[in-house]
Amino acid sequence: MSALQRIRADFAGKRIAILGLGREGLALARLFSSLGFLLLLSDDRPLEELPQEVRQFGDLGAQIKCGGLSLEALKCDSCFVSPGIPLSHPVVARVATRGIELWNEPRFFLRYCPAETVIGVTGSSGKSTTASLIAAALRGTGRRVYLGGNIGRPLVGELAHLQAEDAVVLELSSFQLQLFKESPKVAVITNIAPNHLDRHADMAEYIAAKANVFRHQREGGAVVLNADQEVSRQLAACAPGTVSWFSCFGSVPSGAWLKGDELVLADGTPLCRASELKLRGQHNLANALAAAAACDLVGVPPEAIARGLTSFTGLPHRLELVECIDGVSWYNDSIATTPERSIAAMHAFNEPILLLAGGRDKHLPWEAWAEEAKEHALGVVAFGEAGDMIAALLRARAVPVQRVRGLRDAVHLARNLAPPGCVVLLSPGCASYDEFRDFEDRGEAFRALVRSLRT
């Protein structure tokens, strides 16, 4: 039975609610609409702010309720929730108390995906890079590879095309994993650090969500964990299947590690030298080792792993060199939405750093970041909602800091402050929602502002 036939059989006669009409919600709406299901589509945004495609679903018979999530969902049999909507939302909470099963797009995809090789990647940072490295190595074997999930590409629309011999790599966020009752056959957790505590009740809830990437594995499942982190090591006791490891600081019984300047598999098989990677920073060495360990688990030959690691040039908004202007290098690390990610970015440079930090705080600890900024930054420009908090932390440590309103002002001030030979690093340590749609929107705005300095 094909994936679509299974969906038709399992959801026959059911009315389906889709709450949240972003990328995932629209992808689900396309699939279920094409299969003839009765749909309720609802979003907090007013209809005029949503894509024209939403109105087209209405023309096909879907019930559209916008300007607030609709309690009509209580009349549905299954409810799909966007990862951008907290499970504590009053409408979602009422749906759950009615016993209506909650789904999201990646969980649904995983349930019906026919591919035998499915690798799920999560972590507090490095998810996208690690998932992309795995996909690059898999493609080197000649297989058809689908990369999606939290990286920005919902894969439900590919269910009709996927074959058993294909490979799938899913980047998964804690918000997505909260609803998981299945786990991919191979899972990777890059690291665990405080994140999204504006959304999760506490670290225990956050870690529990991350652990869902492997918690429900069946026989033959495996997870790759970070041997360099105590919290990650503790997760091994919860693993129902095989545990593999990666480490930048010592040998591992299975997986991959850094031996001097060389990335090697646990059995000593060499892959490549660290200097051959095109990615900056020790955090990216860890990402490469995590990818190597995962690829080894699914039988990717060492030479294909090496090609994937050394050919990968990085993703946008992740230590991305934008311009060199008058001897100053401008780097876009807008992906750094936590203090820990900003620390990793600072560690990637030997040059003097003028750091641009700020945005919307996610209620995370900042003290370690401030100490690192004192050590690694010649100065900081603080901006956005968190600007006053950041400036106060730095002034208490005698770190040169200037406070400005937004990113535009931060770039223009940095242009005047940065001496030749310096790196201006946008690594905000905060979410972007005070000024931008998301970290990508912020990174694109930074690119445009920096390039305008040439005119």
C-alpha cells in the first residue's frame, strides 16, 4: 500500500483541522485537499495577511477561520498544529482535553514516509549545518536524498514520490518534537543548552522534547550523542537502541572523533583533516563529527563521508562572510539566537571583533556570554529590545559598549567604530521578532545594510 493509500485509509471519514497556515500548514492543506478531505484552516493572522492560496482552499470547500484560532477545531477528528503555536494556547489546550489527537507536519511525514533511511537531527545549535552535512555525504553515494523539516522545507508533499531506497534527513526543533510519538530510525542530538525558555516551562521540558527524537525508536534504532557534554551523556540511559558518539576531545567506542587535526571514525579510519573543512569554528568541527557518526551508522563509505564534509561550504546566516570593506570583514551570524551560539561565533575568530548583539531576549542566562565578550570583543554595539540589558551586563564588566535602537543604527555605528583588520560580527544572541520576521529576515537586512556601505 502506498503512503497516500495509507493516509486515505487511516483518516477516512475524518474532518481535519490545521491550526497555523505557515509553510507546514499550507503543505498539509495541499496534501489533504488533494485527497478530498474536509478541512478547517485557521490562523491567528487576519485573512488579508495570509497568502492568496488560503482563499483558494476556501473555493475548494475548506472552512477558513482567521483572525484567531477557531474553536471549530473542537468539532474535528484530528488537529494539526504549527510549531509556532504553543501547546498551551487556549484553543490547542481545549482540543487536547477533548481527546482529539494532535499532530504536526514532521510527525505525520515520519509516520507515512516509505524511505528506509530516515535520519532526524536536533540540538540546541548546529541542527541545520549537521543535517546539511549528512545530506551532502549521502548524495555522494548516488542516492536520492530529501532534506527538510525545520530547515524550511516541509516534506509531506514528497510522500507520493518517495521510494524505499531513498534517504531522508529531517531537521527537528523542540517545538516539533513535543508531539512526536514515533522517532526516526537514526537520530542525532548535536548538543543541549538553554534555549526557548520563553516557550518551554523549564529545561526539563525542553530536554524531554529533544529526547523524543530517539525515545520512540523501534528495534534497530540508533542515536548519535555528544560525548563532550554531560547532559548529552546522561541521555544515553534513555536510548532504546544503539548509542553512537562524537567528540572533539577524546576517543569514542563508536562514532567519530577528532584525533589531533584529523577527523576519524571510532575504529581509526581517517576521514579528513580539520583544516580541509570550509567551515569556521570548533562548533562546526563538532557538527562535522556528528554528521560523520550518523553517516557511518547508515553505511555511507568513509570516502563519501569525507567528500561530503570537505565540499560543504556552509549555509546562509551562519558565520557568512558578507563583505570586506576598507580592511574590515563583515560576518552575518544571524542564526545565533542564543547567547551560547554567539559565544561559539566569537571563538571562531582570531581577529579583533566588534560584536553586534541584541533583539528579543528568550529568558536565557547571559553572564557567561558577557564574560566571553570581555575576553574576545574589542567592543559591542547593543540594539533592540534586549539592548539595555546587554549594555548593563557589559558596563558592569568594563566592556566598551554603545546602545542603539535597531540593526540599521548598529551597522552604521559599527562602520565608524571598526578599525582595519577587524571583524564586525552580527551574532545577536537573541531572537529577531522585535524588529524582523525571523533570523533569516534579519540576516538578509544585515546583508543589504552592509552592502549599502559601499555606495
